Amino acid sequence: MSFPYIEEDEGLPIRTIEASALAQHAQAVLYQHRLATSHQLARMLTPNTTSRRYMLHVLHQLRTQGLADRVVPPGRRPHRWFLTPAGAHAVHDSDQVPVRPYRMSPQRAAGPLAEHMLAVVETGLAFFEHARLLGDGFEPLHWIPEVAHRYTKANGRFADTHVISDALLHYIVVEPSGDRWQIQFLVEVDRATMPVHRLANKLVAYARYFDHHPLRKRRSAADGPARPAWWERYPLFPRVLVVLDGANERRLANRRTDLAVYMRSSQYLMVPRAGFAIGCATMPDLVEQGPRARIWLNLLDPSWDQEQYTDFALGFTYSRR
């Protein structure tokens, strides 16, 4: 998505303490999400203001201090912001977010994968903005990009032994009664740049991860039955959500239908798996209606000829394991 406007440093007078707290938060967010536009950062970090000037002032101060930098895309589009090595080091010292090896550079920020990174941020923002409207719990650091899961015991290339989720989301649903439900999602953002069959193959890898049992040495009967690998990381297997973006609504709808056909004809997915589901929605529906709306098509529903939509729980009732 692009938001046409001219970006400049307004040099607004901001209280030092207030600006310092926002700057630290901005650094943590940029560290975790790697790349974000100034518009996205304003929506995440100053959602109660209609002006972006406050956020821009803080970003330019970080740039002056050598902690953040930007690339300027062609046209009247927001600048893309990222942390410098010095900025990443400062976040390490603050212990605000888990340490990650990935580093952004001007070349990557202007490269072919940048649009995908920004789309992942936009997906998280859709959850964030609708959570605020509904009173749910979801903050800018509640989603983590690029989380890897090993799904085979075999040796080989990392890409052939792991499925890498575009994001892991931690979301808290707050019911009118006050009950709170913690739900996790593994999100795939597809910008219509790969053939549908390749996307389907990646989604099948999630089922392989669901089934995967790691090798255990010196097991005994007292250990009980072997547990799947995901038990070590998640209380329940996360819902897998696919968000289609990067094309007009008609093409996205056709792509969703094609993806459903591929998924429901997969031999590996013919066996039902209790607790495993994959939902698919388009970015326009997600942004307009929000993740809790009935916008998700369950790609594993056997009644594939009747497109029935549900919310992001995909018809599953969450409870403790």
C-alpha cells in the first residue's frame, strides 16, 4: 500500500521525556519488524493523533543521532525506515525485544523483498487497529516476523527442512463478559508473486510441522507417547492464516479459489487433523472488516464448492491443552 504525501521534518517542540519514550519504542518496533514506513510507524506508535508530524520529528532525531536511517522510494510515497547497526546495538542493551540476527541495510530496504516486509507490517496493523476498536489485546510488539519451524528429521537445506512463517501473532480476545482468550496465529502474506501451487506446497509444510515428531534418544515407557515438536513451543497449534495482497480484488478472489482447489486436492491433507486449520482472506477485507469478521475461508473445509466464511478462529473453540 502507498500513501501519497510529502514527508518533511517539521521540527515541532516536543517535551524531552515524551520524545525519548517514543524514540525508544520506535527503535524496538523497527528492530523487531526490520522495516516500516513513517506512516505505518505513526499508526502504530501515535494512534491517537491525526498528524504524523510528531512521529516524523522523532524519526528524524533518531536519524540525526545515527540510530535510524531511511530510503526514499520514487514518487510521493512514505520513506522506509530501519535501524542502523548502532540503533540495533542500542536495542540490544535495552533488552526490550528478543535478540535477532537479521539486519536491515539501505540495499535491502530498497530491494525486491521490501514490499513484502511492508505488507507483513500492514497485516499486523490491521489486527492492531481493529483490536483497539474492539478492546482486544494486541500491540505493535505482539507480532514477530519470520519464525522458522522444522518439519522433518532429514538433513538438507534450511529451506527444505523448515517452514518459515511470515509472522507469529499473539492476540488476546476480550469478550463482553470480561473473559480473555489468548490465541496465536502463524501468518502467510502472499503478494501474488509466486505460482499458486508453490504457495499451496508451503501451506502443506505446516501440516507436516503439525505431524512432525522429533527424534528422542533413550526413550522409555515411562516417558509416555512421543509428542509432536510444536508442543515445545505452543500451548495449542496456532491457526494458520493466509492474507492475499498485491492485486485487484477480482484477481485476489480468483487466487483464493484456486488455492482452495489445490489445498483440498492435496493427498497429504486428505486425512483430517483435529486442531489444524488454514484460513484465507484478502487484504482489502482484512483492512476494512478486521480479523474477527467472517472473512476467512477455511481452505481445508471439505465442502469446497460452497465458500463459507468464518472468523479467525476458523470454527475452533480454544481451551487449555
